[in-house]
Amino acid sequence: MKQMYIDGEWVDAQSKKVRDIINPFNQEVIAQAAEGDAEDAKLAIAAAREAFDHGEWKDTPGADRGRKVLRIAELIERDKEELAELETLDTGKTLEESRADMDDIAGVFRYFAGLADKDGGEVIESPIPNSQSKVVREPVGVCGQITPWNYPLLQAAWKIAPALAAGNTIVLKPSEITPLTTVKVTELMEEAGFPKGVVNLVLGPGATVGNELAESHDVDLISFTGGIETGKRIMQTASGNMKNIALELGGKNPNIVFADAHFETAVDQALNAVFFHAGQVCSAGARLIVEDSIHDRFVEELRVRAERIKLGNGLHEDTESGPLISADHREKVENYVEIGKKEGAHLLVGGARPEDPELQDGFFYLPTIFTECTTDMRIVQEEVFGPVLTVERFQTEEEAVKLANDSIYGLAGAVFTQDIDKAERAAAKMRMGTVWINDFHPYFAQAPWGGYKQSGIGRELGKPGLEEYTETKHIFRNVKPEPINWFK
Ligand code: NAD
């Protein structure tokens, strides 16, 4: 039974409620987890508040904080196989993906550990005679951190590592359906030896635990990764005490392919862009925008490759893609496919559950491609978050960029061409937090990640990812104090 971690103790939910954690490949119960609610969240917030206000963590030198954060990276590397297997059991993703996640996660902890002692503040030129001015960065305080189910530990790492490196205290809330690796890493953080109350973990639903984190006036910052509607609700709730907010929301990411792109590379990358992790990726390249002159050849090659994708058990080495996360989520994807058909998009391939008897207990859905799509269709505009690609055509560079930008989202996008000037021109005009040229998906700890438009507020990773977890303070000193006699 997976418990919560509050004020340095492993505890059950106050209500004693428990939730079954399901493997989406076969619906087997793989664990049970405490099911907390607002009362448990309140206890965790109080512990984090006390540890921040009266504990030693925020005043610990950056070099020492960095050493502790680095220790987490080392422990993750030590337990990589166990963590990867847990992530695969909990999410259905392939073991190869989970292992790659764990490498990235350790890298994120290493990166922020290295930044922990690099910002000594700045002395600035004061326009006032006989004065000194300096700018320092301090931890924000108690941080509520809410994560989704698609990259459970990766998304948590992007939040935990900078928050701790900067000297904050945290209350983590993983998705209620995929808490297992976050529980395990909380054990590793206990092993690393943080002071009591610095790290807290509350398990349970968004409507109770998550809402309490967004609402509580004892929380100074809320960092959320998840869907756009939840993000909007959290933003409203967090306004009660004007919390700092960081929101990493969805995407409907365009992938522009010009006729002069390297054909095999562009096809291969377009396939990976949308069908990796069954499309359950915020930066999935779900909108293919392809130049008219190569359209037919390109989609035919994509169809052939999409039909070959091997669905199966994520634990088996030959599996290329796992199931969707839940029955509800598969229904949502199926509903979008129906919408696409009704809107007049042409279903080229997929559009159904697989018939393979071995896959019947899992939440599988076939890789699906719609052609003849237009920008006014819901299937083109809304985030499906599943293995569904829409294809639009273009004639001119200007038209390609216009189609790419025609979205409420602005998370990421890509452009494929061998004309580097054209690529740079398009990248400059694309309204997204990340633009890839002749590639799709790379992200790493050193580069900031986040969205334009409704894809979010703020940045994770990179130096901005640490700055999110700091407040900036200007300290002004009059070195020759004397009366100013403004009032006689
Ligand atoms: P979700 O919004 O349903 O849930 C995310 C988290 O929020 C969960 O922990 C959930 O329990 C919690 N939550 C739900 N309601 C809440 C409320 N009222 N108050 C506080 N917390 C609440 O999202 P999901 O379905 O778990 O994840 C999929 C979404 O996440 C997709 O839209 C995807 O694009 C997005 N995502 C974005 C990024 C990014 O980096 N931008 C990364 C991964 C996923």
C-alpha cells in the first residue's frame, strides 16, 4: 500500500480511503494507494509552511542544497530499472521510453543541482549618490506542484528539482491514476535526507487535493502541468492570495513539411511526432501541414508505416507503442474520431480498436490518420491527446506558417526543409515556445520549455525554470544617512 509523505512521516489518508492503481495494458491492479482529500492536503501544506518559515532549508547555502539535489539524481540512476518498470506498469508506455525518461529525469536533477549556487545576486548602478543597490533572488516559499499522468515522473522532476535547488518547500500531487514513480522518488528524497517538512507528498484527486493546493493562502506558488480547462480553473482559484503561477498546458502542435525536405527523414519524424507514446504527449505533432506537390506520396508512406506500428505490452522489448491510459480517455479519443468523420475529414487509416485478441484487455487504439482536413474543423483545432493525425495541404510558405499559427495553442512546432533560410524564416514567425528545425520532440534540461498563447504561463527547465521558483528582491542601502528635511 502506497502512503503519503507528510512532515517526514509515511501516513494513510485521514479518511482511510484507498484507490486501486491499474495497469492500462491489462486492467490488473498493480498497487493500492492512499486516497487523500483536502484535509490531508491541509496537513501537508502546514508542514511545508512550518519548514519554510522556521526551518533551515531556505538558508542552507546553495552549494549544500545542490549537493542534496545531486544525491537525488544519483539515487534515481541507482534505481533506474525499478523506476522504469514502475512507470511502464503505471502508464503502459514502452520500457525503452521509460528508461529514456529516467535518464532525462536524472539529468534534470543534475542540471538544477549545478545551478543551485550560481546566482549570487547582482550589484546594480544606483543613480542616488552615497548609496548601494543590490538585487538578490530568494525562494518563493511553499510550492504546490500538480502533475499529469502522461509523463508522471518527468513532469514532477521539472518541478521538484528547481524548487528544492532554490530553497523552497514543496507539496507534490501526482495524477491520482499514476502516482507510483512519484511515491518511489519521494522515498529516494527521504533517503537523500531533506529536513522534515521540506518535501511532502499528497495522493488523491484534483478536485479535492489539487484544489486545496490552488486555494490555500499558505501556498505561495502553484505549478501545474495538465489540461487547459483545469489550468484555467487553477488560475482563478489561485487568485485568492495572488499566488505565483506556472502553467504547462496542452498543445495542438503543427509539423510543416516543405517539398524540399529530406523525404525519408520527414516521414519518419512525422510518424514519431504524433504516434510516440500513443500520441499522449503535450508536444505531439498532431497537425501535419504538408506541401501540396508531395502530399499524396507523403501520406501514402505515412499510412504504410502507421499500419506497421506494433502495439503491445510495454514490458516486451518488441512493442513499439502501448495502450491509452484509461477507458475514459479512449472514449474521448473515439469521440473525436467520430467528430472528424462528421466534419468531412477523410479517414485514411485506423479509426478503430485493434482486433488482436491479445490486446482486448488493454485500452488500445489504432494509429489513425485523417487527410483532407481544414483549419476550421474541431479535429484540427482541439487537443485529442491520442494517436490521431490530421493532414492539411499548403501551396506557399506564407500559407504554411498561417496554418501553423491558426490555433489557440502555442506549445511547440516543427519545420522540415533543406532550405535553411526558409526554415529560419518560418521558425521566426511561428508563435510557439519551442520550434524544431528538421527534427521533432527534442527537449532537455538546459533549454526552457513552455507555451505561448493558451499553452501556458511561465517556463520550466533552463535558467528560467529556476527563476520561476524565486522572488526577486532589491536591497537599497543609504551609506551616508542624514535627514532629508522634505517636511520642514
Ligand atoms: P488534467 O488537467 O486532467 O490533470 C492534471 C492534474 O491536475 C492531475 O494531477 C489532476 O488530479 C489535477 N487536477 C484535476 N482537476 C483539478 C482541480 N480542479 N484543481 C487542481 N488540480 C486538479 O490533465 P491530464 O489529463 O492528467 O494530463 C493531460 C494534459 O496535460 C494534456 O492536456 C497535456 O497536453 C497536458 N500536458 C502538458 C505538458 C506541458 O509541458 N505543457 C506536459 C504534459 C502534459
